[in-house]
Amino acid sequence: MKIRRLLFALMLWVAYPAIADVAVRVETLPGVTKESLQQQLYRAANESNGPDVLYLTGLMFDLGEGVPQDYQEAFKWYVLAAAAGQPGAMNSLGLMYAVGHGVSQDHSEAMKWWTKAADRGSIGALVNIATTYYAGLGVQQNYPEAAKWFQLATDKGDADAMNMLAMMYEQGLGVTQDRHTAIKLFGQSAYLGCSSAMANLGILYAIGEGVKRDNRLAYAWLIVALASGVPAEDHDATVYTLGMTAARLGPNQLSRAKGLAHKIATTIVNRQPHTPDRKSDQARLGSMI
């Protein structure tokens, strides 16, 4: 949480220092009310009149960073930013329509805004469209369509899209089953910091599915996945597989596996991009699956 707040603060300071200063006041000055803070934000953002600043102001209210969380307020700022052509705001509007935050739930409106955002280069919108088709959220479930959109996001280097596309190749959902391609995509995603991909790799190495069984690699990936924070729904399966794998390793093998985990973790830290707003997007959309 502290890292995310620091990254968000840096985004604000780069975009518009006046808004960042207002955001800090709510935590440092006594007696600052929601109303007075909003008035200061309105003034600072309107003076800048920049799409990115409007978007970041909406993001502040959406995430509750520096201000009380207020979805309706966030929605207003996103509309202004989207009207000015800001793709991140278009993507966020789509998400708010999809989950019914700050506005009545409307899946067709969500897809409309995501399509606009994707046309303007938003990778997050590509993933949201793909996830919608994959899970059948307000649309008919369509694996081939989901695979198409996940591929577009994968081509742009998105780690979560790589993991989802790998799962589709591993299971043959919407694409011809190809476990070699699945392993490759899981690896690319894992090294970009996707904990779900790390866990998936560990499990595949543990059971020898699509790849030669390797207990040391399985143990290393599972340990790194847990340290990175696997999703709650995957935690128990990851821990169970880790215990099963550890039981197959002797003391020397276990020591080497831990050393391998350290090397993998170091590589991931050096490669991982910082995108502080994407995880919250995934969590909200994922809560509907």
C-alpha cells in the first residue's frame, strides 16, 4: 500500500503539482473537510484544464488516494477527461459502468468506452474487453473473441493478458491446445511480475504437464508466487502444491531450490514495470467473475 501511494503521488506531482499539494493536505492538516478539499481540487484541475490532470483527479476519488473514496465524484472527472480524449479515463468509465460504481450498471456502455479506449491505445481496455468475453460478463461467453483481445494486449507486453492467454492455450479454450506456447507465455508473464503466472508455472513443473517434471523449479516458482502475493482463490492450491513438492526434495535439493527462487525473484524485481492503477481495475472486474 505504501509503494502504491508513493507511485501515485509521483504521478500527480509530474502531472500537476498543485493537485498533489491539495491531496497531501487532507492527511497533514486538521479540519480539512471533504467539501473544502473538493473545492480546492476543482479549482486546481479547472485551472490546468488538461486531460491527464482531469483523469488523475478522477483516479484520486476512485481509489480514495488522498481524498475520501467517492465513485460519483470520480465518474464526473472521468467524463470530463474522456471528453477531452484521455484513454485512461475512457477505460475507467468502462469499468465503472461494468461494475456499477458511481453510475447504473450498463455492460453495453462499458464495452463502448473500452472500445474507444482500446482504439486510443489503452492496454487495460484490451484486457477488460477480453475478460468480459472470457467470463461472459453481460455478453455471451466467447472464448475465441477473448483470445483475440488477450493476444492484442499480450502483443503490447501486458503480463496479465499473457497469463490468461497461456491458460487458454493450456486448456485449448478458444485456441488450439498448445502446451509449449502456454509454458512460454506463463514464463514471460511470470518474469513481468504476474503472481498467478508464477503459481501456474510452479504447478505445471510439479505435475509435469506440458513440460518435464522439475521439483526444484516447481518449488522455486511456487515460493516466489506466494511471496509476490497470489490471488486469494489460488492461495490454498499453491500452498498445497508447494508442500507436496517440498516433500520430494532432499536437504541439498531444497537448499538449491531456495537459491533458485532467490535468483528468480531478483530477476523479476529488475524487470517488473510499475502500473499502480491496473491492479485495482483487475480486482474490481475480477470480483464479478
